[in-house]
Amino acid sequence: MSTTLSKPARKPTRTAPRRSAVIWLSYGILVAVAVVVLLADVLAPHAPNQQDLTSVLLGPSAEHPLGTDDLGRDVLSRLLHGTRVSILAALLAVGIALVVGFPLGILAGYVGGWPDAVLMRLLDTVMAFPALVLAIGITAMLGPDITTAMVAVGVVLTPVVVRLTRAQTMAVAGQTYIEAASSFGARGVRRMILPHVVPNVVQPIVAQVAVLIGFALIAEASLSFLQLGVQPPTASWGTILARSYTFLERAPMSIFVPGAAIALTVFALNIVGEEVQRLLDPRRR
Amino acid sequence: MRIVSAVASRLVWTVPTLLLATLVAFLLQQLIPGDQAVALAGEYATDEKLAAIRADLGLEQPVLTRYLDWIGGVVTGDLGTSYRTGQPVAEIVLDRLPVTLLLTLLALLIAIAIGVPSGVAAAQRPGTWVDRLFTTAATAGIAIPNFWLGMMLIAVFAVQLGWFPGPGGVDFADDPGNALRALVLPSVALGMVGSAEICRQVRSAMIENLGSDYVRTLRATGLSHWSIVWRHALKNSSLPLATILGIQVSHLVGGAVVVEAVFGLSGIGSLVVEATNQRDYIVIQAVVLLAAVIVLVTNLVVDISYRLLDPRIS
């Protein structure tokens, strides 16, 4: 213990400046992504699907800042519109996971007993499947398109939300204030769960949401790359990558920008997720 | 004897999950919207053809009967027959499995080879620039989609430099040397994300161990720093390492699907994509189940390894 006690004295001063630089950069990236999602139509110089076969695979120019693809479509415009599609898709998947997983997690954690045992067994089974493989299986059966793909990603994310919510609920359920509330006659969803349990369970889930969105973004890109998600000609990060991969040898740089967009956004989400977790953790204040 | 009872007790836990997994894999078919026969034969198929397909697949029978039929076959190694090629599904899958297993194994080795030393290095002085460099790099590594990394590797090392073969798999039977060379870039693409996750786990486990009392005692006996790090602290970090390796196998099998597609490797990943395009549902079902079996077997091995690594766990 003595080593850990002596260290914090110098740690904050040495880590604080650069750590916060990465965090501010991450906030910046997420704000930029949010702006693109809201204003893709305004920001894009061209229509995303507008073809011009007289100007295919052009390099960067004033008219096409990121050049054009093999059908003469403006890469920047496709990227901006694709950002909107990818982010909304990821939000849909995470939204499904939260709407299904959060109540189930509270139920399992608060009620316990056989509902908990049955649910956990089922979730263990779902988690035995590699997430992407199960998502592909579900998408393949439902018929490939972006909604089914994101429902599938939502399904594979649900156990993560349930487990986290359940663990937190179990921790909260043993607290004295819950006992106190219950001795005052609080029970049921409206008098016990909503006012006393939910507010104390929500925090770690909030921190996890950023990480889940990051996972969903990569899943969207993967499924769309395999033509199981967003369908051409609609632009998304995955479909743009899939398309530009087919002319890799003629324009190797064209794969760089969409991939970097994914990587930077997911990086920012993970950093912000960690930061939110740190800020919400009362022990670290 | 300890091992035998450990294996037995874990098997008791694994078998029900395995059975449930077969049920999940089977029930995926129930998700097919509308009539499966129409989905297979197309909208313009004649009624006789549809009836033939239904009879062939036993679609008129209740779901439970069909499940029991299928699971009876699965137990004996009969996964059914592909509707598209007429080949036994087990044969198709076994034909594709070695590439995926080899790719996953190589990726896991790369992930360990990079992840463990960098996690150890980062844990030496927590909070310093070395640590920050590794942890930031690890966070960045987790954020990079493996298939994009694969494309970038192809663009640089196959297209520009020509050091490795580009996409398009090589048959092992024809040319083992070149086939192995063709697996280098995909394994790196797949293993990088894993190395980042391993780095983070090893780092936190090592920091905890290096700050503990037994390490202080070892230092007092005059043992050199690196011998404490490698021989004692890392050994005591092997439980979290085993856990993360188990999780990695699941991630790698999932990631292999996309990486195989990028590199044109004919493993079970590209098989499931082909089967999806051809609506060969029974093949999809088999691959999904096989992936779960790989993960469950890995979890079993990890659970048993806990007992081997730490005698206190019983």
C-alpha cells in the first residue's frame, strides 16, 4: 500500500495537461460529428448520389475537396451524408439495446429469484455467440437492410446493458435508503423502482452508452461493408469503404478518409465514455 | 484427479448452454419473414415446386419436431444438406474451417506478442508519458475497424511495396508456403485490436500486482526488478490474462468474418456471407452454431485454466 499512497502526490500534476488535451480533442470530434449529422445537407457541396461519369476518380480539387469516386460522385458529400446514416444507425441499435435491456436488468437485479436465473441463462447463451456472427445470422434471416442490421446489433448489445443494469441494481437494492423507502411502504414500479432505484442505477449505463455507440458504429461499417447493412447507393461509412475498396489499386487514398472517420469517432467515444465514468464515480472526486 | 473433477463440473455447466445455443441457432430460421419456401425458390415458383421444397425441408411439421430432427442430426455430425449446392453442410463447413481457425490462432498469437509486453511496459510507471503513450495507443487500437486496417495493410504492403500477396486466398494443398504468407496481413489486421485490449488488461493487472505487499517483500529479498516483473507479477496476472484471451477468441471469430471478406480468404466467415447472398439458410445456421461452439469450448478451457493457474480456485 505504501507505494500506492506515495504516488498520487505527483501523478495529477504530471498527467493533467496532456490527458485533458486528448479529452478536449475527443469532445471536439464528437461536436464536429454532431454538426455533420444535423447539417449534412447544408455542408455537402454536392448531392451524395449524383453521378458524373465524365469526372471519375478525380484527385482533390476546389470543386471536389476529397475527389470523386468511380461513378464521379463527390467523395466529401458522400462522406458527410454517410456520417449521418452511420451515426443514426448506431443510435438506433443502442436505443434498442437500452429500451429492452434496461428494464430487464432492473427486473433481474431487483426481483432476483427464478426470473433472474432464467434471464441470465438466456443471456449467457446469447453472449456465447460472437457478436458479429450472431448479428450476421439475424440480418441474413430477416433480409439484409439497415434497419434489420441495426435491430440485430441491438439484440447482441442487449445482454451487455442487462448485465450492467442488473449488477448496479443489485448493489443499490442492498442500500439502507431502499430499505428505508420500503419500510415507509414504497413498492411497485411507480413508488419504488422509478423514484428510488432508477436514478441510482442510471449513471454507469450513461457512461457505457458512448462505448456501445462506438461498437455499433464499427458493427454498422462491418455489416454494410459485407452488403448486409446499408444498401447502395445510399452512402454510409461501411458502403463507402466497400465501394472504394473495389478501386483500391487505382486510388489507394480513397479508403483512408472514411476509415479514419470511423476510427476517430470511435476513439473519441471511448475517451469520452471513460471520462464520463470518471466524472460520475463519486470515489474519484 | 483435480483436473478431472474440474472438467466434469464445468462440462455440466456448458452442456445446457450449448443446448440453448442450438435452440437459438435453430430459431433464427423463424425470423425469415413470410414463407421460407418462397424465400428459397423465388416469388414466381410454381405451387408444385413450393410444395416439394416444403416437403423436402419438413416445413409443414411443427417447429419442435423440426428442431428435434435437426438437433438429432447435429449430435451425430449431420448438419443437413445445403439447399443450393446439395452438398452436406458439415462437409462444406469443415472444408472452410481450417482457414478461419488458423487465421484466428495467428491473430491471437500476434495480439499476445504485442499486447503483453506493451501492457507490462505501460505498467512500469503508471501516469508517466510512456504509460500514456501505450494507453492512448491502445484506445486508438480498439477504435480502428479491423477490416479497414486490413485494407490499409493491403494498400501499403501488397499494392505499393508488393511484400505480401494481395487479396485472393491461396489453397493450402497447392502451396502451403504462399498460403501462410497470404495469412500474415489478415492476421495482423485481426490481431491489432486484440493486442490493444490485452495491453489494457495486462497493464491494470500488473499495476495492481506491482503495488502489492508480496512484491515489496520480493524487492526486500534483493530480487532484480525485471525478475520480479516477469517471473512473479506477470505470473500473478495470468488469471485476468486468461479471461481476456477467452473474450478475444470470441471477438476474433467475429472479426474474422469481415477480415476474410477483405482478403478473399475462404473460411467460415466468407462462407456465411456467401450463404446469406444465396439465402442458404441451413448453412448460415450451421456457421452461427459453430461459432458459438468455438466460444463455448474456449470458455471451458479458460475456466479449467483458472484451476490450473490458481490452486485456490476449486
